[in-house]
Amino acid sequence: MINIHEIYQSIQGESTLVGVPCTFVRLAGCPLRCTYCDTLQAIPFDSGKSMAIDDVVAQVSAWNNPLVLVTGGEPLAQKSCIDLLQKLLATGITVQLETSGALDISTVPVAVRKVVDIKTPGSSEEKRNRWENLQYLQAHDEIKFVLSNQADYAWAKRVIDERLQDTSATILLSPCWGALNPEDLCAWILRDKLPVRMQLQMHKVIWGAEKTGV
Ligand code: SF4
């Protein structure tokens, strides 16, 4: 069994798979409290309903999208998430996992495409970063910084210089919606020649920042 906040289909709005039709499986519950969290409704561990993992997989299979994203909340806060990921992989659909970077990712199946946050000072959860996770990242994985201001950018640049020189994962820099001007972030990246991809949250461009389930 697993505690599910919602399952819906939309277009993947972030990551290197942006634009791909996707089934979203949002697990309930998160132990973090990021300042910019845009899924506050999924933070309580009692914000979902208990479902059999096979029923979740059946819903994902029925929609038949090429991609499934397991997200939250913090999906790895539920131990049965690993079982869900294994069963989703068995369907042959590409499986992506979005995680805060605060929990151990070593047991995530290697075929899962992981998007691992590095929490900046602006998130107020910087101390939760589990740096040991970096050793488990592969070329198909992604490291995401959400930047709230110029100080976050400078901090991220330092982390890239000091910790991510040898990573094969893609590094994403994402301006916090409504807090950091994307034009400024583009200018800083070009000025500093950072080895990153800049991304916007495409679903918010299309449907606005407040709409959920898209
Ligand atoms: S880790 Fe994600 S779900 Fe949890 S508080 Fe931070 S932004 Fe929200």
C-alpha cells in the first residue's frame, strides 16, 4: 500500500524531459518546509489516500503516457515508494523520480531517472542536503537548484565549482517563480559560463502558478 495525494496526466513542465506527455503520481507527505513550496497541499502525511501499489500501476498503464513522474511531497519519505518505482519500471514506461535530496537515494533502482534537488539557503532547508547522494547520480539523472535571489545563485555557483565538477548528471538552474527574474538568471549564467541548463516551470507558463493538477 502507498499513500497517494493525486494521480493525473499532463505535460512534464520541468527537467530535460520537459514537454513530454506524463502521468504524475504525487505521494502524500513531506518532512521539509521549503519557503517556496508550491505543493503545500501535499505536505501533510494525511493528505492522501491509501492505495494498493498494483492499482496505482494499473492507472498509470491505462493512461499509456510515455513518461511517469513520481513526485510529492517527498516520495522517498514512504518506504513503499521503492516498490512502486520497481513496478512502474516493469511496465516499460520511462520512470522519473523527483526528490528533495534530503533522503537516501541509494536504494532507488538505477533505471529510474532521478531529479534531485540541492536546497539553497533561500529555501530555508539548506541543512537538509544529503551530500552523500551525489555519488549515486548517473548521466540520465539531474540535479536541480531552485534559486530565490542572487545570493542563492552565488551559493549554487560555489557548490557547482566545489562539488559537481565531475558529475555526469545534468545540472538545472530554475528561478523561483515570482521571486527571481528569469532574465537576470540567464545573464548570470552566460556571464559565468556555467555548465548548466536554465529551466522555467512550463506548466506555470501555460496554466498559471496557482492551478493544481496540471
Ligand atoms: S521538499 Fe518539495 S514538497 Fe517538500 S517542502 Fe520542499 S518544495 Fe515542498
